[in-house]
Amino acid sequence: MGAEELRDKIMRNLTAMLFVFGVAAALCAQVKKPDDPILTEFRQYIGDPEAMVRAEQVERLGRSQTADSVNLLISKGLLDGDSRVSDRAVRTVAKYESAEARNALLAALQHTKGTVRAGIVLGLAGQKSWSEFPYSRIIAMLGLDRDADVRSACAETLSQLGHKESIPALCKALADKSSDVAIAAADALSVLAAGTEVVAALAPLLDSSNWRLQLAAVNALGAGRTKESVPFLIDYLGKSEGRPQFECKRVLQATTDQDFEFDSVKWKDWWERIQTTWTPPPPKNLKAEAVKAAKDGYGRKVPEYHGIPTPSKHIIFVIDVSSSMETHILLKAGKNRAGNDVHSGGTAKLAVAREELAACLRSLDVGTKFNIVAFESDVRVWQPDAVTANPGTVQLAIRWIQGQKSRPPGQLSSDGTMTGRTNTYAALRVAYGLVQKRTIAALGGTTGGGQPSGPKPGWDTCFFLSDGAPTEGQVTDIPTILEEVEKWNKTAKMVVNAIGMEEEQGLATLMTGLARITGGKCAFVGK
């Protein structure tokens, strides 16, 4: 065989081989990529009408480290109309560690919907091991994003990540046209314990007409514990009242280790004498503050409900009147408010709650504004808005609460609920100003938590009394209720003082959680 024939034969064989390889490659390309079982199951159950089923599926998406998973998290999780699902989606963002998934998350920061951008930003707070975390993107969005919820989310995320390089941007955000963003920025500076460099930016907020913004500024100034903050706090102490004034006094005492109560003249005289040489003392444990809180600084007894004092001038009382509140209880104190010995049979829980409430209302300063909510399976509001305490309104309120009790238990209501049970979630929604009706049944619909800007109730303090764990309403799961309250309180800034009639496990978890989340106190009445 000649050389030319050999060359032709080799070329024919090579062509045949390339053809075979080409066909094999084409066939391989036609083979369908195996389905991701997590995504397959997700598509099967994400349409379930039960929110918690959808929430569980959304959480499982974090086990699939793909861009497809992120896109489903956005379209079916963050955009779900029920916050129990969307909140779970936010937490799932932190579980993505692959480069593919993280790139998809970064792309989502340009999503057209602010809900998605805010959710991604909040979720990124859990990405503390990401070495190339997009801090510059978050800082830029804090100042430029058109959606106030997104800007607020940026402030919160920067603080949770402990990113002190963001302090200058947070100071600028204090002047944001949205009070929610300014409050979030002040809260972030408080978490970061920012010092001298932020005092000049925080001080103007003390003159704001928004008491929530004032409180946020006071707490941020207190967290920094700087010499420069003291004169601003002293000035604010002299012109504030109620809960903001108490917060300012607490911050001044913690910062200076001095205690002139609410006497702004004494505070100013002290400052004039020592300001040139004074430096902040080391932080100390102020356990004695809880004892001093029983008096208001002028020697007067502070109003209290079941032993929990409050300086507030804007209060809402939420009282459980479910059928179980008619059962008797042995009081820890051994006596009822009238001073009578409690017999072995105890005292009806609702009677105790009414007696204490009447005594508390009668002790309110004239000018204090208050309202009352009674709840069982339904929720009843005394007045559409808070009213000013005076002998007339107090007597009307006492008469109203005396008439509130459970409907005959175990009957089916027109709204599908069983009467006489405990609708904790609906009662808390009313307390947070999320529902305005005078009588509310078991609330349906989504649990949006006051989106987009968050609830801003007309009171700064709530006394919440109940004798048992939730048994009725849209949400009865205690961890979910606490998650909702924590979200609502970002804008509401409401202290919830929780009173449990008995220290049984489910109720104890709820009550201690409410107090912890909101900075309130918790007490249990029965033995």
C-alpha cells in the first residue's frame, strides 16, 4: 500500500471516529439532567393552602445550593403573602454557601420588588463566613434604595454583622426622610456601641416630634457612653415625660454613675461643676434600678399592674376573659387586693385581673392615655382610640371590664371558631394597632405584620394578661407568635409587660418571650 493510499485510509478512519464521537455527544446532550429531589418535592407542596407546610418547603430549599433554588426562594418564598412563609425564606438566605447560589443572591439585590430586596438583605446578615461579603453594595443601598423597608433592612444587617466601617453611612441615614429608616439607623448605632463620632448626628433626633425616634436616639447615645452625650441627655431629661423620660434617666445613671432622679437642675449643676475633668466611669451592674423603678423620682408611687410598675403616659391593657379565667387560683401573695385571706378554694382569675386593673386605673395620673382590650376567641376593644385618664373615664373603663367575660364555651361561632378559647395572636395584633375594629373575631387573611412600614400603635406600653397558651385563632404556635411580635416591635417600640396567671410551661414560654423581646417585665400571679 502506497503512502497516499495509507493517508487516505487513516483520514477515512479518523472521519468515521469523529462521526461516532459526535453522535455520542449529541445523544448525551439529549439525556435529561436528573431532577433535584428537593426542588421536585418543593414544586409538589408549595401550593399547599397551609402556611406552615409552605414554610417548611421554603426552608428545605437551603439544602439545594443552586441558582434555581434561589429563584424559587424568591418567587415562592419571599413573595408569599403570609409572613410565616416569607420570614422563613429570609432565614433560608443565610444557608446558601455555593458560589452559584451566592451570585444569584447578589443578582436579586436588583430585583424590581422592594420586598425581595429587603428580604435578601436581611437574610445576608446570617452570612458571617462569606469572605467576600458585599458590604459596599449594602452601604450603597442604605443611602440610595428607593424603598424605605430596604434601607431599614440595610441598617439592621450592617449592625448584626458588626460592620463598624458602616458607621458614617448610618449617621447619614439618621436624616432619612422615613422615620422608620432613621430609627433603624439609630438602633444599629446602638448595637455597634458607636461613640463620640455619632453624638452630633444623634443629638438633633432628641428634638424630633416622633417619640420612637427620640427613644432610639437616647438608647444609642447611652450605648456609646461618651462624655459628649451627657449634656444632650440632661437637656432632654428636663423636657421629656413618661417612658422616654424614664429611659433617659436610666441612660444618664448608667453613663455617669450619678443619680439625681428627674431633677434636671441638679443634673445641670453637677455637670457644670465637673465637666472639664470628668470621664465616663466603667460600666456597672444597675440591679438596684429595678427597685428604684417603683417610684417616679419625685417620691410618688408609680402606677403598677400586678406588681409591675410603669412610668408610661400611653398604656393599653389586654385582658384574657376566656372560659378558663373563671376557674380559681391560689395567689402567691396569699391575699387578694382587698387584703382578705384567700381560702383554700382560691379566687377566680378574672376577678383578680379586674381588681388589679381597677386599682391601677385609679392610680393613673390625670393626662395619662389608656385603652383596654378583652379577648377570648374574639377580641373586644373598649374605645376606638386611647382616652385620657380622669375620674369619669376611669369609672367607665372599670364598669366595662366588669362586664367582660367569656361567651358560653364550646359553641361554634359564625366565623368558625369555638367560643371561650384563647386567641392570643388576634389580641396582640389589636394591641399593636394592626386592627382597628371595636370587635374582632378570629382574624383571617395574611400575617403581614403591618407591612410595608410596620405598626405604630398609639401607646408605648402594653400590659398583657392571660392564663393559658393560645388555643384559637389564625396562629396558635408560640414560637411563630413571638417571631411576629419581634418583627412588629422593630417599628412599634412598645414595651410588653406580661402577666401569667399560672406558670405552666406553654404560657411561661409565651410570657417570658414577650417580655424579653420587647424589654418588658414578666410576672406570674398564682402558686
